Amino acid sequence: MNQGTLFDDERPAKIARDSDPETSHTAAAELLPKLGRLEARLLSAFKKWPKTAREAAEDASRLFNCLSGEHTETDTYRKRYTGLLKKDRIEASGTKVCRVTGKNVTAYKLKD
């Protein structure tokens, strides 16, 4: 049996801050059931080579919006990359010039 420590936090991550307006909390509650699907879609964008979070989000949005017929904002995907980092599914892989922003930023790849 794996015993937790004082520092373990089993609570799910909050999407909206306590200081956010009620509309943000409503939007977060609507998004919560979709998180697993969004993370899986974003994860698939990292499969071929290292990409920035914005590049992967743009790729996921373009591909899955066409396939599913639904419209998911690119930024909705981009915000999921921190969850993938925390779950140890992707890792930093140096820096590169982002094709979306033109800035030199961290690139990520699937964790081996």
C-alpha cells in the first residue's frame, strides 16, 4: 500500500482561480469533463518531433476541429500542456524558434 505524505495533494487541479469571476468558474465547470480528451489530442501533436506548446496546440486544433466538426480554440489546447508536464507525459527538449510566435521558446517532446 502506498501511504501518502503530508505534501501529497490528491485534489484535482483547479481550472479557475478563486479570484476569477463567476463566468470563468462556469466555463471551467463545462470544460472539466473534456480535459482528458483535450490532453490526449494535444499529446498526439507531440508524437513526431519536438514542438512548442503553441505549435502543438495549433496542430491539434487544426486537425481535430476538421475531424470532429467541432470548434475548439487553439488556446484551449495550449493551456493543457502544463497538465501533460505535471503528468510526466512530455518533457522539455531544448529551445527553438516557434513557427507561431517567431520567438525562441522551450520545445517539448513525448517522454520516453
